[in-house]
Amino acid sequence: MWRRLLSSLTLAMAVVQANAQEGIQLKVARWPADRQAAISLTFDDALLTHLQVVGPILRKHQLNGTFYVATGNERWRDHIPEWRRLAQDGNEIGNHTVTHPCLLAQIVPHSQTYTPAMMEADILDAAKEISAQIKNSRGLTFAYPCGSLSFGPVADQVHNAALFLGYLTRSSFAARGYGTSGPIGPNELNIMVVPDLGMTEGKNFPSLLALAYTGLQDHKWGVYCFHGVGGDWLSTPAESLDELADYLEKHPEIWTATFGDVIRYIQESKALGIKQGNAGQNRVEFELTWPLDRRVFDLPLTLKSELPRDWKAGQVLADEKSLPLKLAEGNNSQTLLLDVLPGTSHLVIVRR
């Protein structure tokens, strides 16, 4: 009788443990390493101060930014080795067209004079030039010159906006707007018109930080758009950017990354399929599917799970290879964090 009772108790405990493991949920952390928020530093127009001032500031603070270049001007053509070095340092070089046409009357060339064939060439030729010179195989992002989303005579601009977007999607996987101020969350995102944080011209460090403050508190993404830094036009003081970069370096809870990498993480997070598989007394399994093109969407994702305090993860296997894991203790649970490479199909959490 005692043997039967012991056997029943053992079976009951195994069922309870298995059910607990079946209830373990795995999801993608909003930002890598479960950070608080995200920031991207972007710089428009391929200005010499980007090479002379911005590059050294970013290297000093171990940060990367995104530089949107217009390939038709001499600041790009005469300094390609320097732009290439920025890319080799981990910075992103993005498309800002060949000639920077836009709908502002004070800008030359004025895009109201552009035909569809002219605008198509302006976008696609710049994309080819950047990819060839930078040896980029991860895809490009785009920044709208002056924030203009169309071209041509006023009567044609609604129709041409659709054409414009079509040209972009042939050469870019995301695009940043201009003058559409505010931080944004992943679920609010239109990847072809991502807003920036607003004007940065002439601002000191506290004013720059204030642009992103609500986004940092609300776990969102803030995209800074700079033009000149310490010179050139629409200039921000060099010391303001230096202080902002210093702040970001000292706050690792903020993910500071290129525009393209933040888009990659968000889109991979939305697309990843997670399905729980077998769950036993000492392990739980998950099947993962990655539908995006991994030549472009190549960032690891941070996966997280809330585990009961008495359920210690001893090992995690990703396609049979051991993964480093991090456990953060909470009041009634612990958070397991895992960085998983794109293409991983099978994940096993083994109980210690």
C-alpha cells in the first residue's frame, strides 16, 4: 500500500511540474538585453563636420550613428575613404538621394520639377552607389530630403507619393521622416515614415535630452536628426553632441544603435514565431520560425521568460548548442534572458 501511495504522489508531483513548465511563456524583450528604451543618432546631408567632428565624438564614446548621404555632392565624392571608415567602425551609411531634391522652395533642385523617371533615378542610383562603395550587403535605410514624401507639380503629388514609396521599397527596408517630432513605440511604427524627435539646431545638451525624455520614460524609441555639428548649416554645437554621447555611454540601460538596427530588431520581434513544444519534468522546448530575409534582418533577439523562483534554469540549448543565460531575481519570480541568433529553430530550457 505504501509503495502504491508513494508512486501516486510521485506521479502527481510530476504532473504538477509538467503543467508548470507548460505554462512557461517565452517572448521577445522590447529592446536587446531587456533595456529601458532605444535611441538613434542620425546625421543628414553628408557634411564635412560629420567626418571631422561627429565621427571622433562617436568613437570617443563607443557609439554608432546613421549618416544619410546625398551621393551627388563633392562632400561624398571627394571623401569616400573617410565615409568607408565610418562604416567600418560600425556606423550606418544611408540613402539621401543623389541630388537632395525636395518640395521646399528655398532648396535647389526643387522636386516640383521632377518627373517620375528623374525621381526614380535619384533614389535608385544613390542606393547603388552607396552599396558599391561601402560594400554593404545588409540593406539600406532612407531619409526623406526635407521630409518631402512626394514630388512633381501640386496636382500630381498624391499620385506621385505612391510612386515615391514604390521606388523606396525597391532599395530600402525602412525610412526616416523629418520634422515629425516625437518618440515612438514598436507597435505604433510605420517603418517607411519613422518620426524624428524634432529640431536639433542650436540646442544645448539639456534641450537635446528633453526631446527624448518622455520616450525614455515610456520605453520607446527616439530618433535624433542632426545636420551640421560644430559648423555647416542647421548646426548643433559640438559640445552638445559630445555631452549627449557621454550621457548615452554612461546609461547602458538605453540601447543606442543605428536606425537600421533598431528597425531590424523591431521587425524581427514582430515576425518571430514561438510555439511551445514538448514539456517534461525537467525541460521545456520551443520551436522558433524566422520568416524575414536573414541577409538583412540579422540581429540576435533577446528572448525572456518569467520562471517560478524554485524553477532554476541550468542550461539552455539553441539547436543543440549551449547558450549563455542571465537570470534576474524578482519578488515572486525570476526573469530568464537569452540572446538568440536569427535562424535558430529549436530552443530547450533544462531545469537545474
